[in-house]
Amino acid sequence: MHIVVCIKQVPDSAQIRVHPVTNTIMRQGVPTIINPYDLFALEAALELRDKFGGEVTVLTMGPPSAEDSLRKALTFGADRAVLLTDRFFAGADTLATTYALATAIRKIGDTYGAPDIIFTGKQTIDGDTAQVGPGIAKRLDLLQLTYVARIGALDLDARTIEAERRSEGGVQILRTRLPCLITMLEATNEIRRGAMKDALRAARATIVKWSAQDAGVEDIAKCGLRGSPTIVKKVFAPPPRAEKAALIDFGSRSPAEALIEDIFKRQPKLEAELVTLARGF
Ligand SMILES: Cc1cc2nc3c(=O)[nH]c(=O)nc-3n(C[C@H](O)[C@H](O)[C@H](O)COP(=O)(O)OP(=O)(O)OC[C@H]3O[C@@H](n4cnc5c(N)ncnc54)[C@H](O)[C@@H]3O)c2cc1C
């Protein structure tokens, strides 16, 4: 079995600030991490590999410094790492990102064996769009399971996989055919501690580095800024709320009564409006 996990190196959002004048994200000096959702995806892939055999390839598109995240993924136990890096990929929106990643996944398939499962995180903590997983699935014509919190049964003979998908108001148990693409939520699993042998292997490992040409990109105009119709016009921090928390003394009243009285006190016209509305029914 061959599993590909797409990981993105992102700035540690706990340390990000927005420039007060230009409203741009201040990335200088901000440490980078593997996007947290991608770690849940990687752990799910490693658990399947440990149980059923096969290989896990991690893939990222990013600047040369993204090699650090790939090496980290190798310390967790991934078998191979591919870095897609080229000046032509710079400034990519989700359309251009999915074009480049889908092309690289095809090349990974041709070089190391066709993937049975492709994992992505649900979304990143910087771009935050959650479009890249479904975009890759569309470009590769794959079935997709999104918002997955847990992987269930995998049957390699029947070539099916079951997964728990979290949806509003419940959990869906879904089964689909392989090959497929899965986008992972924060899950019940947690990324393992890397074993010493994997840390040593990761330190010595050769990261496969592909340019656009190496990856087999056919239309360079679909990559990077040139291939990106998205324009982010403004980025800003939401203004702090003026409203402060209120302390309500329940006294001898029930909490519900006290809350309703407080709401009516703060919005004097509301009670009359509700009465008028109720008369209309
Ligand atoms: C503030 C801000 C402004 C931006 N402005 C622009 C702009 O003006 N023009 C422009 O073209 N682009 C811009 N970008 C970049 C771009 O929109 C996205 O960062 C990029 O396309 C990936 O989308 P995403 O981060 O929303 O991924 P999501 O769709 O949220 O990611 C889902 C999953 O896909 C996988 N994935 C995503 N990206 C990669 C990757 N590079 N390598 C491997 N796997 C990946 C991961 O598994 C991830 O968990 C901007 C980004 C930010 C944060």
C-alpha cells in the first residue's frame, strides 16, 4: 500500500501579529511548524502503514526551508519526503497550489507506485481555506472523504475504506473505494513521538527535491502568482469588542428569569416588539 500525505509548513499562529499600519501579517522571526491538521493526517497514515504494510510519502510545496518540516515528518516515521520547490510556485493561491500538488502526486505515482490513499489536513491555520484537499481530489478524479475524525476498517482485497466523518449534528460512517483522498480533522489520534532510529534516519535522509520541470508541470502559466486569480484585498485584525461581560445578580429569581429581565432592561423596545410579533401568529 502506498499513502501520500500532503503537509504544509505554516507560521506558528500563536506567535503571529498583524502590522498595525499596513495590516499585513508579520512573518519575520515567527517560527514555523507543520500545520496541526496535517499531523493528524500523518499519524492516520502511519497507523495504516504499521498495520497493513506499505510506504508513506510526505509531500509539500514550499520554499527550500520547508525541508525542515519534511525532515520532521521523517522523524515521526514517514518513509520518503518530496519537496516541490521552484520560484514558479511562489504566490500560489489554492487553484495554483492544487495544480502543482496534483501534478507532483501523479509523478510520485509514476516513480514510487500509485497511491492508494492521499491524506491532507482539513485546512491550514494560515490560508485557512480548506480548498486544497478537495481541489486535488477533483484534479485527480478521486473519491473524497472530508472532515474525517477517525479511520475505520480498511479492506485491501475489496479495496474499500471506512471512515467517521464529523458533520453538523452527528457522525457519519462512510465507506468508499480506493484510491481516495481523505481530509483529516483534529482526530482521536495524536502524533507519535519519533523513535530514535527514525530520528537518525531522518537526519541522514535525502529529501527528493523537484522543480516544476522535474515534477512534470506541463503549463507553467497555471503555477504560482501567474496561475492565481485570487486577490486578497485586505487583511486585518478584528477590532476588540467594546462590550464587556456583565455580572447578573440572580437574587431570588431563576437564572432564566434573571437573564430575560436583563435582556429586556438593556433593549427596552424588545418586549413590545415580541408581543406584537406573537399577536401575528
Ligand atoms: C494572509 C494570506 C494572504 C494570501 N494572499 C495571497 C494572494 O494574494 N495571492 C495568492 O495567490 N495567494 C495568497 N495566499 C496563499 C494561498 O492562498 C494559500 O496559502 C495556499 O494556496 C494554500 O491554501 P490554504 O493554506 O488555504 O490550504 P487549505 O486548503 O486550508 O489546506 C488544506 C490542506 O491541504 C494541504 N496543503 C495546503 N497547502 C499545501 C502545500 N503548499 N503543500 C502541501 N500540502 C498543502 C495540507 O494538507 C492542508 O492541511 C495567501 C495566504 C495567506 C495566509
